[in-house]
Amino acid sequence: MGSVIEPEEYDDAVLGKDYQSQDCSLARALEVIGERWTLLIVRDAFYGVRRFNDFRAHLDIPKAVLADRLKGLVDEGVLERIQDPGHSGRCLYELTNSGRDLWPVVHALLVWGGRHRRQNSLAFTHADCGGTLDDHGACSRCGVVPLPDAVITEPIRRSGRNDAVALALRQPHHLLHPLPPTS
């Protein structure tokens, strides 16, 4: 049973998206990337997902939620929305420099989740020398902390998913390189 101080249930729709009373850069960052689904969208953008339908199929996210999160990431300068040259009227989403700066955060959360929740299905290697990235993002072979475009995903266990993104990630793949189109 809840109390006035600790209610049993709350309606997350009334929580809002900002932390105005917090004088903290973490609070400002959470206003941009702290909503449900947002970091998974950013993760998939690092994996090379660029199309709305591919994000939707890989994440099992409702259309309206995905559209809202993509719009927010574009408005905040994390993603750039560009016309798809192969499909009139469709758009592609690419990480901006600001978005690419989130790689250490995404990598750290993947490491934490792998250690405390469930083993990751992908390992990350340094494209230049083949060394595996350690928990801090440094190459175990040469010691460099590579930028995301010098990181390759390597499957270490098979995901149970069979969408086009999951199938493509069953092969080594450079981060930020577009995955093959699915439609």
C-alpha cells in the first residue's frame, strides 16, 4: 500500500521530460537520452541501422513512440535526418558528432548490462589491430581507445531474433557502417 510520500503507483505520463530544478549536466543529458527506448535507438544507430522500419523491426517499438524518439534525437542534434537517395519520400537517420560522442556511454552500459544482467551477444574489437575492447573501451592489444568508426562488432552468441538487423549482426560489422537495406 502506498503513502503520500511513497505512492504505490504513479503515472509516468505526468512526470515530464526535464529536471529543471537539477543544476547538473547529468540531468541535462538525461533530458535528451533518458527516455525509454532512446538509448536503444542510439545503440542501433551505432550498429548501422538508418531506416525507420529497421529500427522498428529490431526494437519492436510502437510506430508513434519511435517517431517521437527519432524526432527528439534529431531536434537535440544527436541524429541527423537526411533524404534516402534510394527511396523517394523516405529518410535515413545518422549519428551526428554529438551522437558519436555517446559511444563511451553506450559501450559502458553494454558492459554493465553484460556483467550484471545478461551476456552481450556481441563483442567489440579494434579494427586496426584486432584486439578486443576491454570494459573501459581500450584495445587489449594496442591500448588505444578507438573511435566508434574503428570498432567492429563480433558475434559471440546467437541472438534469438530473426529480423534483418539481427541477421546482419551475425557477421562482423564496423560500427557506423550502414547495414544493408531491408526493403
